[in-house]
Amino acid sequence: SQQGEEDPQALSIQEGENATMNCSYKTSINNLQWYRQNSGRGLVHLILIRSNEREKHSGRLRVTLDTSKKSSSLLITASRAADTASYFCATGGFDNYGQNFVFGPGTRLSVLP
Amino acid sequence: KAGVTQTPRYLIKTRGQQVTLSCSPISGHRSVSWYQQTPGQGLQFLFEYFSETQRNKGNFPGRFSGRQFSNSRSEMNVSTLELGDSALYLCASSLAPSEETQYFGPGTRLLVL
């Protein structure tokens, strides 16, 4: 399975601090994406990194990808209370049917004011 | 551009009943995927539709079915509901099956009593 596994399962930090979440997967991938989900709602796409990329930035988000270690990290800098949410990594790969996405169990981030 | 819409947002059913959930993708998007999210199993892929054809199916029993209409709107049906079917059902759309980014709707929360 190419399932992503986020680490840690839960993270609690103070506002203004940085938050780092990690994702590991098992098989080769074409891309890896990070999504955010506020309590019980739909997922919001944050950032996509392709297998030939090592780092991407988007605002306060920084994503790295190490295909040799089959791992990715999501860094949120200068966190805000509004960043409180669950964060999921999703690995994208192709099978006989086309592209498929497999989501990890998620990291629950709590940013305390 | 309007986002992915799902109806209804909340639903309460009893065991043995059946339920139909609806998803309207973003205008121009032709691929629709469905996911089930539960606290225990996380996000699990149900199926994907493109051009009114099911292209891919996850590991769910035959009680779970779906279809897509010519306007790309999709429905999923669960027959003979079980308590374990209580979940958040998420729909995601993309331009085409091979597109890397999916856009998620707010979900339908189903409670089976």
C-alpha cells in the first residue's frame, strides 16, 4: 500500500510557534499533497509537491519531500489559532485505472492562543 | 466559481434503510470521487466516476453504489444501512481523472441508528 502515515497523531502548540508534521509512505508516488480539515467539514487543498521536487512554499507553509526516505514534512510557520485543524497527507500514484489518492490518518493540530 | 456542493448536509437513518447522497462538482469538472471518513478508519476511497462511468472502486461491499449523470453530478447510494455506515461522506471533483488536485465538498454526515 502507498498509504501515508502522519506523525505525530496530535500536536499542541502556542500561537506564534512553528508546527511540523511528517508523512511517511510505502511505495513510489507521483505526487504528495497536504490537505486541511476543520472539524467535521470538507478538506481544503493546501499544497502539492511532485516526486521530482524537493521543497515548495506557499505563504506560511513549507513542504519538503524526500523520496529516498519516502517521507514528507509540512511546516506551518508563525501559527495562528485559525490553523487549528486536522492535516492529512495524500499520496498520488497511478494504477490500471488512472491516478488514485490514498490519505493518511491525519495529524490533529491545536494552536492555543 | 461555485465549489463542490453536497446534499443533504446531515441525515439520520435507521438500520436497514437505504440512503442516496448527491454531489454537484465544480462547473467544468468531469471527475467525481467519493470518500468515507470515520474516526476509526480515516478517509477511505469509495469510487470514482468520469463521463458517467465508474473508473475505480475501493474495498467496500456491494451495498455501496454510485452513478454519474451527463451533467457530471453524482449520486451515491447505500442500501441496507448498518450502524457502521455512520460517517462523513465526502465528494471531491477534478477536471479529469488524472488531475492531481481534487476539490472537496463539505460532506454529508450520516448517522445510522
